Amino acid sequence: QVQLVESGGDLVQPGGSLRLSCAASGIIVSRNAMGWYRQAPGKERELVAVISSLLHTNYARSVEGRFAISRDSARNTVYLQMNSLKPEDTAVYYCSAGSWGRTPDYWGQGTQVTVSS
């Protein structure tokens, strides 16, 4: 059974930083495309960042240069480092797993990120 468990969401002021974690079980993160998506109220879920098994990465244009996705194979965990946060980054962030370029096969339960002063 595949489980993706996110953590690290919080309330942070504009300009602040957060690191989200996604602990995986039932799959090996280094053998899958692991991603982070987000969904703001009233909006569709959107891709934020994805990392392939070969460590290729892809980012939404709105977060390029501010966010960084990485993985720790020993911990079977994926991270999303978020810097220079803006109010428009407020959303529920979801971890995903699947094949590169395809709709993810697995989702986590989500973690809330709120950027507000």
C-alpha cells in the first residue's frame, strides 16, 4: 500500500521560508517522478514542482527561482524548499508520485501553507 505523508505546512509572513516534507512508503521515491502540487480556494490543482528518477526537475513559472524540490533516497522522502513566499502561494500543498509527464498515480493528504502578515 502506497502512502505519501506531507508535513511542514504552517502560517508564515510574506518573504519567509518553509520546507515541506513528503515521507513515502510502499514506493521508492528514487524510482518515481515525485511532485508537489497545490490547490488554492476556488482554483484548480496545479503543478508546482516535479523531480524525475534521473533528478530532472521542472517548476511552475510562478515559483521558479524561489522553490526547490529535492529528495533523500536514504529517508525515502521528498522535500520542497520554499523561499521568498508570497500571499499568492497560499494553498494546500499535495505530494504526488507517478511517471514523468503523466497524471500522478498517488497523492498525499495535503498540508496547508498560509502566507499572510
